[in-house]
Amino acid sequence: MRILVASHTYIVDINRAKFKILANLEPGIQVTVIVPQRWKPGGVQNKTITSEFYQEGSFKVVPIYNFSQNNQGLLTFGKDLIKILHQFKPQIIQVEQGSKSLAYAQLILLNNLLNLKAKNILFTWWNLSYELKWPISLLENCNLQNTDGIIAGNLDGAKILRQRGYTGALQVMPQLGVDETFFYPTSKDADLSRKLGIKPTDFVVGYVGRFVEEKGLLTLATALAGLKKYPWKWLLVGQGKLRSQITEKSLEWGISDKIIWVESVSHEAVPPYINLMDCLVLPSQTSYKFKTLTTVGWKEQFGHVLIEAMACQVPVIGSDCGEIPHVIGDAGLVFPEGNVEKLQECLHQLMEQPELVSDLAKRGYDRVMKSYTNKALAQQLLDFYQKLLTSD
């Protein structure tokens, strides 16, 4: 099976693990990943990344000259793409830039012009309803009409595409899995605990991610302020502009001595901090403050930190924003987004019931090992591809 994948996501090596594993699941599988030659992600990592050729057995990453270096929808590739398609002759073409992507339209067109007869697959994260105007509406319609299969990163995304008229094969699974050889349960690092001022009797409530309003941190802060009598610490790993507001509120509520800030931590350094936590909370809240050319709003598309914590056997609490409750399933606690009292009840349960902590830790770990490791996702992908190729 010859699989060609195109996405800016795989300029980062750690993100390629699923496809490296896929290339070795069965004899005869070849995976070529096309990435932009140069890409500027923006945000925290506000620098241009230059991609390099990489090969490991039947898995390879090929950088191609690209038009647009920082817009997913406008990304397209140079003429070297034609040569690669002609030589590789993929049976599967998967473009991970969404349903309104020019790169996807480009690959569909070349698939037809070169008579490759490959199956066209798109991946999308988008999970809020939207209205499109011409010519973008025409672009999406053409893309969907020429699509053999869709992989949606969440259930809402799948439902939206059904509402937009897509009736073909559809799989729900995240774009990236968790590396269980990297995120795994360990005992609490005593030296790190001392450095952060965490006592053995402290119940450590954790958060990993951006310190921004839509992540619901003010809701979590308010919930914790109502539990002042308990010996807890709130460990926040990440960075963002909301830190100053939380600091101000924590002084007002008398809980500033219970908050621990850890900023500028690389992804590789996160596991020891997660393993310090007695629970991890992702209290995300839907927001309509964000606007792009084609859509308005944001809600949690997956919540990758949840599966990282679950892999470390750390119990999780999440809001019902977006995909969070579907990721957690019955392996954690879920509360209505923005509801301080319900979140407080969840925290109180875990602080008072160590047997519940142990039970959820085991359930979460089992759920991740079954569904969310890179190996599990690679197998799900292979099954999906095989169904598409044998459906004719």
C-alpha cells in the first residue's frame, strides 16, 4: 500500500510517530509525507521553520517548495509535487488541511490529471458550524464531491460535514496520538516537588496549556478558591496573557500561596510535571470572540493534554466543551463548561475519595492504551484505508 500524506503538521518530527509506525505495521506499506519547505507557525513559536528530507525504511518526509508560509487554507505546493506523484503512484492521498483547503484541491486535480486513481482523503479539526460565500463555497463543494474518505478529529466535525452534504466514508480519530514510552506513570519527583514547594500532603491540581480565557482558567481558579480549607496546590504549566489576571484574583481570594507557575517548558520536559499531579483539569469554554475569513468562534477540538495525563495514570476532570467529554468517556469526571459549583464538586470528590482517584487513574490509562497511542491510531488508519481500497 502506497500512502501519500500532505500537511504542515509534520514539519515537526514528534508529530510523525503515527505514520512511522503505520509504515511498519505490515509488509509492503510505504508512507511518503509531503511538508512545506518553509513554514512560520506563529503564536508562541514565531519563527520560520525550514524542513529537511528524512527517511527511515519505507517512511520518508519530503519538503516541497510552498506558496503561503503561514496560512493553512492557502497552502499549495510547487511543481516538484508532480514528479513525486508520478514516481510514487500513491493509492491513498491524504491532505490534512481541512475541507476548504487549496492544497487538497491541488492534490485532487493532480490525482485526476495523472490518472493515479488514488483515494482522496481529507482531515479536519473544525467543530463549529459555518457559512461560506463564493468562491470558498465552490472550493469546498468541489473538494467534498471528489472525496473518498474523511477523517474528522472530533465528533462535532464529523456531524458538520454530514450536515454539509457529505455522505461517504468517515472516521473519527485525532490527528496525533500519545507516545506511551514518553508519557507513562512514575513516582513523584521528590526534588522537583521540593523545588516547587509541594508537600507530600498537598493535593496537586494540574493544568498544562495556554493561559488564555477560553481555556476556562478563571472558572477553575474560582472553584479552587472555594476549597481553601483543603491542602491543595495548583500547578500551571504553560504560558499566556491570563497569568496577570489570575495572579490578581488569587491575591484577592487569599490563595496566591497555593498557586505554582511553571512557564516556558518544552514538550519533552512536561511528563515529570504531570506525574506530580493528583488530577489534571481541562476547563475549556466555548468562545465566539475569534474570527477567520470563513468561520467565527472556538471550542475545544480535542484536548491532547488529557490523553497525556491519562497515559501517566493521572485522573482527569474536563468541561463538556467540544470533544472533551468524548475523549474522557467514563474514565474521568465531566462538568458543564463555566459551572463553578459543578467543577468544585468534582475536585472535592477527588480530594476526599482516594479510591476514586485510583479507579479513574486505571480507567484513563486503559482507555488511552486502547484508543489513543500512536500505534492504536496507526492501526485505525490502516483499517480505514483497507476498507476504502476494497470498497470498489
